Amino acid sequence: MRTSILMLVAISAITGMAAAVNSASVEGSGIIFQEERNMSYQMDQKVSGDGFFSVYRYALMPDILGTEGRLYNGAEAKVKQHGSGSIDLESEFSGESTYTNTSDLYAEPEDLEIFKGARVIEELDQYDEESSAVMNVKEDGAMTYSPMAMALGSRYYAEHPLAFNSLLGEETAIKNRDGYNSMGFKVERAHAVDNLIEATTDLTDTSLKVEGDVTDGKAILKAVQYARSPLDDEDDEIPGTATKDWKLPVAIFEQGYEGTYHIKHNMTMSVSDDETDYVDAWLPCCSGGYMTMPTYYKKGSYGFGSNVKGVFDCTCFKAPAAAEWPRIYQ
């Protein structure tokens, strides 16, 4: 048996919170609290040799802001390969999940309190949240089937070699859990496979590209888009549609080819949500006054621009030492 393997794997999971640490940075950015989380995975591998091989890879990059929590939403990918014979294959498998929460975007340094060397902030109702999830898969190479007999160990199986007689099989699947769609390419019972496969999803676009040859085997291409369930009043912590069997398909693609084929396939599914931002026609200061207005109206592009708080709470007033225009009596 001849085998050579080159593999580089990098895994990083970083979870942390970062807050502004000095008045200058707070004043310049208008941010008094920021939380960031990031999880990423990267694998690059090259394998060539003869013998029996079996591969399984799976990853789910969560979307923390998904409708039913990070455990049930996000970008998902799976790769499976097996067979006996020769293999010469390069693989890439990577994913990333990010989350950012930025609170009180237009805060002033005086809104912060310093207590025992740490900044203490009140519960804030002004914040922006962003999240993302992405998965990328690439398989490029060839596999050729042949029965193999290998002597293992130093006792019984050294004198009685094990026989491996497994036809080739491979599967690549990509799934957008937020968008309720998935794609996949599968090869079963093949004598030779030579393919370039690329699959990716970023919660908006899901794509699958396949180009190659399948010899004396079965190739299956699948894609499905399911109807997205409307939001309901169910608690987000209760497993709902994202954990159950997906139903109500609106588009199904399933193609099977048995024999010897050259296949070139390119497909993309896109799902997007357009959120509508409602902005008051004018500053809502007439109902409760300046002090009751949201922070983004008090200053910033929607409001007065600069901080004019002192004008309304009278803290900017300083009594003059003498009258600027003294009264003259005649």
C-alpha cells in the first residue's frame, strides 16, 4: 500500500466582549459597549495512495440571530467518501460564524460611570445586532476502484490478509438552514470518479458546481427549496420548524444517471429578506419634549446632529458675573 497525506487544519473559536476603554474612543465612535463573537474552521488536505479509504466531514456554522436560536439555524455542509483502490484528491473545507452587538450608538462619555476601576453601564434599549454564517467546500481529484488485499498486524492477519472490495462512493451536501434550501451531489457504486466539486452558502446564496466524469456508476444531483414558515408567537427557545422535517417544497430538482457520464452542473438558489425601516417624518419632540426622544433623534443623522442636551436641561447656562448691557439711568 502506497499512501501520502498532506493536511493542514486550523480551528479557532473566539468568544469575547469588548467595551470602550477610554473617553476618547467612546466620544469618537459613539459606542459605549460592543460584544463580538467569532467561530471559524479551515481545513486544506491532499491525499494520494492505494488501499481502502473512508472520509466523513460535517460542520454547522450557527446563525445566532436565527429565528430559533443558534443550534437550529445557519450554514451546514457534509462530505462523505469511501472505496478501495487508488485516490489522488485535494480538499478544502471551511466555515465561519460571526456575531456583533453594538449598544447605545450615540452615547456621550458622561453617560458612563466608573466604579472600582470598571465601567458600569445601565441596561440600554439602543443597540444594533449583526450576524453571519458561511460554509465552503471544494473537492478536486480522482478515485479508481480495484480490489485490495492487505496484511495487518503481526499475527493472524499478517498471514491471512484482509480483502477490501468496495466500489467507490462520494457525497457532497450544502444546506442553508435560514433559507430552507439544500443541494447535493452523490456518486454510488462507481468504478472510477474524476470530479471538481464546489459548494458554498452564506445564508443568502447557496450554490453547487460539479464538473467531471463518473465511470460505471450512479450519479445523483438534488436540490430543494422549501416554503418558509411565517413567524408565530411561539417562544424562540421552543424547537420549531427549523428542527422538524422540512415540509411544503416549492421547488425540487432530482436527477439520476447510471452508467458512464461526463457531468457539468452549476446551480444557485437565493433567498433574501428586505427589512423596512420606519422613520418619523419629523422629530417627535412635540409630544414629550427633547428629554423623552430616542437617542438617535437627539443627535446623529436623524436628529439635531451634535449634542445639544445642555440647551434643553439648562446645564449650559452660566450666570454672568455682571450684566452685559447694564441699565443706564438718566
